[in-house]
Amino acid sequence: MTGENSKSIRPLLAMAMLLAGCANRMIKPSETWIGLNSEQRQKRLQLAPAYDSRILRYNHGQFEFVERSPRIRKTAAGAAPEVPIVYVHGLGGNMGDFGPLLLAEDTERTVVAVNLPGTGRSTSQNNEFTINAQADALHELLIRRMDFRKVDLVCHSLGGQVCMAFGLEHPANVSSLTLIDAAGSYDQGEFAQRMAKRFGKVNLGSISVASHPAISILTGGDQSLVNRLVSDDPTVIAALDSFNQTYRNHIRNLTVPVLLIWGENDPIFPIQNGFFLLSNIRDIRMKVAPDAGHLPQLTNPDLVGGWIRAFHQSLATTHP
């Protein structure tokens, strides 16, 4: 493949990643959660009386989130510190993508749903939208600013990859991790080939990720080059870094309890990705949402919500 042709494929692959994350935006509006786009879901969630909309600053920007919490957060003498449930959305989405799960929560625990930096009114002043930067920002918000010692993370798609980074870097601060159709464990060559064929209508043939010039931008780690290519667009930067920072070879180091939920017919991250995680994480259980695609928390909210509640209840006695 010539250098000129490889350059033409670079933006195609970036667009494929973007379309993969934003597929949920392509649905016509209706009265159901799955029929609303992310902005409409967020608005509906923020209007819910049970949740307060908040903005909180961190070192490099601010976080927008909703929170439902007890009036008094003080922990009684001798009691275990509070462990909140924290929801983290995927690429191209926002906190509203967990709307039906959040509104069905009947726990007395604090519940938080964030917008990652670059989404809504969440910002990063230094334009750091990589997976590790987002995980570090989330850690600062939850552990340093909100003063939680541990959290139960519930994460979708690229948010799952952010939470993997959080759990790998800060295992002492994670009580459990629920991954819903998570990014970050795919085989890079297979994913690039499939996305280009699906969204770009081209077939890249057999790809060697380590050396192929057409996708060197996705694997080279040159963030300044990525920023110039996509004009500091947070969504595309996150998508490209998601591809570059796959945890396929590191996921065995994840030590926290994991609940894995996967849509049976996910076209973005096929269920084989879930089976890979199931085989490589030591403390893990898996649930498959029948006939669901990439957003089982919206198409099958009662089923998914029930699995998450049962998982948290099973671990309740292990919270320190």
C-alpha cells in the first residue's frame, strides 16, 4: 500500500471508531429511552427529582454529574465507609445513557453518574482526553474531591476501558467493576479491519498492527500528531487512544471483582470480546442479554439492572 493511500485510510479509521461509539445517536427519537439520543436522555435524567445536577472542579477542569445521596453522609462510629455506585458512559454518550437504571435504583447508597471530560459541561483545560487521563480525572473526582474511599463502578463501552485503567491503577479504591459491552480488550488488527469494512465500505485485508503504515497513527502513541489530525476533538482523540491503549495483554492483572454484561448481538464489540475477558480475569462472572446490541442497559434495563443489583448485594459483606 502506498504512503498516499495509507494517509487516506487514517481519517477513515478514525471515523469508523467515532461511528462505532456514536451508533446510539442514529436512532429516531421516540418515547422510549433507546429511542432518545444521548442529549435527550441526559435532559430527562436531569429533570428527575431524585437526582441533583452538579458541577465540581478538579485540577485540570470540571466534572458535570448527577448525584442521589442521603442527606447526611457521615459514617457512624465503627461503621464501614460508604461505597457509592458510580456510572461511567461510553464514547459519544453521556450520563443519560444509564437513565432507566438510575431511575430504578432503590438503594439507600449514594448514586453518581458522570460526564467524562469532553462531554457535556465536563472539561479538560489541557485537552487530555486519553484513556489514562480520563481515569486519572475520575479518580481525582471520586477519591480526592468527593472523599470516597472505594467505589462500585458501572461502565459502558469506552467507559469500561476507562474503568479498567482505574481498576488497574487504583485497585484499593475499587470495590467492584461492572463492565457493559466494554472497549479495550479487542484484537487491534481484527477491530480495525471490521470497522473499516462496516463503516467505510472497504476491506483492509490482513493487517499487521505493529508495522502497517495505514494505522500507525492509532498505535504510535504520538498524541500531538493525533491532536493535529482531529483538531483537538475530544471524542475522536478518545477513540484513537482507546484503540492504541488496548488492555488485552494486561487484563490478567485486574484483581477486583467483575460483573461482565454483554449484548448477545453487539455489532461493535462482538460477544467474543466478552468471552476473552471471562477467560482472563480471575474474579469474574458473565451475563448475556438475549438479542441485545451494544446498549443492553437501554434495550434490556430491567434485566441488566437486576443483574447489577444482585451482584452488588452478593458483595455487600466484603466492603471494608
